[in-house]
Amino acid sequence: METQRKSLWLWSGLLAAVCAPAYAGVTLVSLSPSHVSPQPLGTSVTWTATATDTATNQVTFQFNVALPGGTLAMVKDFNVGTYSAGAWTSQPFVWVPTAYEGGYRIQVVAKDFTSGSSQAKTVEFTVTSLVTGSTPVVTATANPLVALFSAPACAAGSHMRVAFKPQSGSSPPTTTGYSACHSTASMNFEIAGMYPSTTYSMLSQTVTNGKTTNGPTVTFTTGAIPTSVSIPSFTIETPAGSSADTAESMLLVNTTQLGGQPLYANVATDLSAKVMWYYFPSSTEGVTITRPLANATMLTIQYGPAWNTATSNQQLLRQIDLAGNIVKETNTGVVQQELLTLGAVDGGPCNAFSSPPPIGAACLDTFSHDAIQYTIGTTQYTAVLCDIEKIFPPGTQGDTSGLPVDVRGTMIVVLNANWQAVWFWDNFDPDGGGNGYPLLPITKRAALNETCGTNEQGCEGIQLLGPGVAPLARDWIHCNSIYYWPTDTSGGASGDFVWSSRNQDLVMKVDYDNGTGGKDLLWTMGPCGILTFNNIYNDPWPWFSGQHDAGIQNNGAGPLTVFDDGNTRVSAPGTSTQCMQGVGAGDSRGIALTIDETNQSVTPLLSQDLGNYSPANGSAQLLSNGNYFYLNPVVLLNLSTDVSYSIEILPTAGTDTGTPVFDVQGPEAYRAWRMPSLYAPPIT
């Protein structure tokens, strides 16, 4: 009888397969460039793909590029297209080849993630050299302050860089990083960090067996900054004198827009506040530069369409080059799918739930505040902070509406070299603890009971609020920075994450252990944290609060620097829900601490009053000469204008204070960095 049943099932399945209609799924119709092949290096080519689908689901498109003789690598990950007249059209893929000439391969993959159906199409595109003889060629880019320097090929095993300086004057040259020579292809460098409307001399420097050979000198004149680009103004408050770190001669400012302030370009200036670079992709939407990188690129979080059309806020993670070209891009929609594959229960799409969403519903809504890049061995990884939401029962965290409560938390997502998610940490995960300290309990409210409303400043992108849910979400964590700590001070495991939770007044260490850790909280630092404070200077409020940009300097050797906004400290006494109460009004501070993980304590090196109070944003950095740099980012200048102050502090020996030796007033900003040039950014 059992054999008869099995036979019946087999025949039924076979009959169904034979009788079922053919399933075509996704079909790629076209892949077309805006310019026909061949084109010279530096040409902007826009690719568009179209596809059809027998199902009625969304079709997404991924673009991959192979360098001449290389393998395909993701450049623009799966993002949803637009539908019209029975066909799906991809979002434009703007490709600007600047590496070297030869035959490139461009691939598009169209995929219906609901059915799993996909199809790929690959075409070849030839890029020609800008160099025709033995002399380098310099060409303009879309950014008038950035040039493309192209030199003839150099011998394999050698390395080349470019040195450039204003043709007039006696300033020392700026140098790019070295690149390995291509024996059969030209060498190409983006030259950035130049003043507008200025003529520069440039030459290549090739190192072979320790010997440097200079190439011919060529000139290039930068253009004027277009009037359509909104450049902020700066005022020198304290000029950089002999005690300032003039080797860190560039100031990079990530402007921001809060409270209706003007939207300015992100800019780099010299220490006299003269603009040397800018990035301004949109006049209506801000860009967060999370990190300048050593390979002359930058990580950014940007607005743009992803899979859920409810919001475009902070849906894109992009790596850009110095000319502003997109080197690599992913989006929240495809990262949500990758997280579901990894088993994440809180990182899926926000539009997957009915209205109102049930208790337990959770999703990833935006990329948030910070992304970093680091290497383990020879493999490069990118870690990005994401805001997540989860629906909890009525009354959670003191809500009195009688409705289920939307609580906003944080997820750390690690992407591999091809920007595919391979690891995550979820602060809602109930399984934390292990050999470390338990994850924060949901009953531990934000220090000042911060909340989030729909489209509220600082809460953009929140998506589970609506009918049947408490009108205000609880802004529980508000994570704003992440640092990869390659070595710690305890002598134990290394390769962990240190991250800052503004609304908990805590800096915390997560057991990442280069991807093999147990995801526990290894310690918490702050007013209610595990680590104790050696209050050797009798500070009435030794701890930071509402802090930003916590990182370990000297490539992990220390100290920890952090910008202390001071929200809880500045608030009126008795307003905090935390274990320490506010001490009244005051200014934001620049803080530096040594960490003793063995004895679970910290000791202050610096706790400097920065002269004004900023309720949000900020950055902190140890400079090469031992001074400290802080951005005091959102200072109310008058009833309608916020400004920032970029301040360098010379520490006073034997105290936790110092003297300002450089100070420039600029636009309201999110973060800032001091560096020698755009080719030598801070490691932290």
C-alpha cells in the first residue's frame, strides 16, 4: 500500500509538470550605452537596461564591470526599476572609467526576487588611452577642481605617483599615493586638492628598485567653482600659529542641514579657509561623508530610490572618487534581502507588514550616520550602521498611548569586498550575553526619553509609524559612529567594533572578532556603563553624553577620543532617566580617555570646554603633533543661523585642559577631519 501511494505521488507530480504552462520569468530585452564604443578614458557613459517578467513582481537590476583582463565585480547592486508599457527599465548606471584603457566587460543582471527568476547580459566596451606619445596628458573632469593625469605606461614591478603644486609660489608639492605600474597601459590619477582658477605644475614620479625618476612637467589650470554650487563661508577665529599642527594642512568639512539651514557643498579648505575641493551632487538633498579613504575615495550615505518607494532618505551607500564619480553602490532593499538570507529577523523590508504592523514586526529603514572600511589580512570589508524598527506591546518604555510602540534601534552590517552582507549585529537580539554583558534591555530607556515622529528632523526614514501605533516612536539607541578596533588593550581577541549610542550616553564594544565573535557586548562605557571612571581631576560630570565620533586613535593604540555634545549634562537636573542627573547648563567638550580593559576603567587625558554648546553632531581626532582636533558642529549663532567651529587644542601637561591654537567658524556641519591632503586621511 505504501509503495502504491509513492507511485501515485510521483505520477501526480510528473503529470502536473507536463501539463503546467511554460514559465519564462525574467527576460532581458536590451542593454545600451549613451556613447558607442570606443570612448576615451574619463568619458561618462550612462547604461540603461530593459527587461520583461511573466510575473507581476518588481524587477531589479544589478550592474557589474570587469577591468581589461579581469573578472566581473559588482558596481551598482540590485535596485528596482520603473515599469511602463509592459517592460521594466533600470535606473541609470553612470560609468566613468578612469583606471586604464582596454576592453571592459559590462554586465547587467535582471532579477525578480519574489520568483527567483533572473537573466544576465554582458557586452564589451573599449576604452582608449588619453596618452598618444611620451608626454603625460592632463584633462578636466566634471569637477573643475579635479583633473585626470594620464602618463605613459611604466615597467611592471615599478610604482608611480604624481606630484603637483601651484605654478607660482613656493609651497611644497602635494603627492598622490603610489600605484603599481601597468607595463602595457597608461597610468591615470585623479588630482584633487587644488585652488580654483589656478595653474598647477604636475609630474609623475616612478620608483624602480628604490630609484625615483621624474617625468616631464605639464601644467593644468583649474576652473572656477560654478555659481550653482553653494559654497559656505568661513571665518578664521584663531589662525594656525607655531603651536598648531600645520602638517595637517587640510580641513575637510561634511556640511549638513538641520532646522532649515542652507544646503551647502561638502568642502575641503586649507588652514586659511580657502576652498580646495568640493562635492555637491544635489541642491536639494544632503550627503553624509562617513569616511575619507586612503585610496583617494570616500564612503557616503545618500538619498535615492530603493525598493520601498515610501522614502528616499538615506537609502544608498556609495563609494565615490575625488571627481564625484560613483565607484560602488548598494541600497537598503538588496541589503534587506541579504540579511534575510543570513537569518536576520529584524533587518527585512518595512513594507512587508499590514497596517498597523503586528507586535514583533521589525525592519531596516535606513543606512544611518556612519560607514567604515577596513582590511582583515588582504580582504577589504565595509561596515555600515543601519536604523531598524520593531513593534513592542503597549506601555513599552513608558508610552502612555495604549497602542503598540515603535522602538528604533541599530544594526551593524558588514559587507565583503563585493559589498554583499556577510555578518550583522542586532541590538534587539534577545540572545546576547554569553561570556560578555547582556545586550541592553528594552526597559532601559533613552537618557532623555527621546522620541521620533514621522518626518521629524533626526528621525527621517522611519516607516512603521501610522494608524494603530503610538504616534511617537521611541528613539532608543541613535547610534552615530562605528570604529573597527584591530587590536585591543586586554591581550585577548581583537578585531572588534566600538560604537557610540547618543541616546544611551554610552560607547560600547561588540564581540565581532573579525567575523567569528559571539556578538556579545564586551563592555559599556558611560554614566551607567560597566567601565569605571578614574576621576583624577574631580570633574563634577566626568562622563560624556549625547556623544559623537568615538574612535581609538593611533591605529588602535589609543587614546579614545569623543566629542561630548553634553545633552544630558546640560539638561536641567532631574530630567534624565539615567543613573546620573544633569548638572545644568554648560558647553560641549572635547574628550580623550585612556582605556584599561583589564581593570575595566578609563582615565581622562583631556576634557576641554569648547566654548559653545552643540546639541547634535560632532567629531574628534588626535593630530600628528599630539594636539587634538574637535568639530563643535551646531552652535546657535542667532535665532535663525547655526554655525560650526573647527578647533585645535594644545594640551596643557598635568591637566585635562588645553589651549585653542586654531579655530575657524564655518557652516553647520556633521563631521570634519584634519589631514595633510585628500590622499592621506586619518586612519581612525
